Amino acid sequence: MTNWKLVRGDALRVIERLEDESVDAVITDPPYSSVGTATQATGAKYVSTGTKLQRPDFAGDTRDQRSWMRWATMVLGECWRVARSGSVLCVFTDWRQLPSLTDAIQCAGWVWQGIASWDKTKASRPRLGGFRAQVEFIAWASKGKLRGNRAVTLPGSLTFPRTPKDRIHHQTSKPLALMRELVKLCPPDGLVLDPFAGSGTTGVAARLEGRRFLGVEVVPEIHDIATARLQEAA
């Protein structure tokens, strides 16, 4: 591996083969499984009716609360093993899975450092009689004492609207500008690991910000999309 690599396979199985203390940051957006054991395809859950551009469904979004936490603990435990001392961990989630995620992070051995928020602005789903579903969360932690990139301090709330352009490559892609901010927590020329690479947005952000990238994606069609994007970014 030189600047980037994208592996097709199951995240847990792939990370188990990596060397101890070989990555400098773990930044990832796993499937939320927010509706638990619902069996609907992710396209029905995350894509608006009438959307012309269809993208492949992604995997791992149908676990119940307990199995999701156990699974997340196993994956994050392997991420802890392969991370260097002082490395940062950033994991996206929504309000439903936030308690389970913070438990899984600590069960896996990470030192929980706090929660940041991604403000999607008013371009988000309204909830009549209540609050707009405007925020998703980034639970962040470190392997032991935080070192990472000490030259960077990010705001506790990052505001980036999600636009139709962001979903060209994946049903739930995060804005590239948002991910370019997060990868700055990795030291310059350090290696960013994303066990759930999706369409490769974290990898593209890492390359644009001068970091190396190692990603894992299990769905062949999505892996192909991510590979093409990373090749273009390189």
C-alpha cells in the first residue's frame, strides 16, 4: 500500500488481518440500524419516493439494538488493536443508537472523549409538533491519551447542508466538505482507516487533505463506485 487501498470484504474479517498499531486514525460512518430488525431495503428507508437516480442498497442495517451494540463492540475492538497509541476515533450515529454506540466505544477499550454534532441545517426532515431531524452525532474517542494532530481544533458542531449532490454516489453519503474537516484530526501523511467506506467519501477527503487511506466495503457495486472515486481523487 502507498497512498490508498480499498478492500472488498466484511469489516471485522478484514481488520482482524491487519497488524497491531498500524493506523493513525479511525473515521467511519457505520450502518445505524436505527429501525432495528426492519426488513425493508435501505433504498426504501433512505431514498425519497420519485428519486430517479438509484444507488445500490447497503448492508448491515437490520440488526436489533443488542446485536448492533455487540457487533459494534467487536469491530471497534479490532480498530483499537490496529490503532497507534493516541489515535483518534470518530464514529457517526443518530439519536437512536447514540447510547449503544458510546457504550460500544468504551467496551472496545477506547477512551471516550465526547460528542460532536453534524448540523444538516434546515434542509432536513421536519417533524410536525416537534423538532426537526437536523442533527446527527459524531462520538469521538482516543486510544489512551489523545495525541493525534495537535495542530487542529475542530468546532463542537459542524454545519454542512446535505444536498442532492451528496447522494449521487451513495444513499446516505456525508458531505465531502464535512469529511475533509474530520480527516484533519489525523496527523499529516498519517493513515486513516474507514471500516465502512461506502462510496469512499472519507477516502477522497483523506487524499485531498494529504492523508493516506485504507477502506473496507462489503457490497461489490458500492466498492466499485468508491474505487472509481478514489482513482479520480488520486
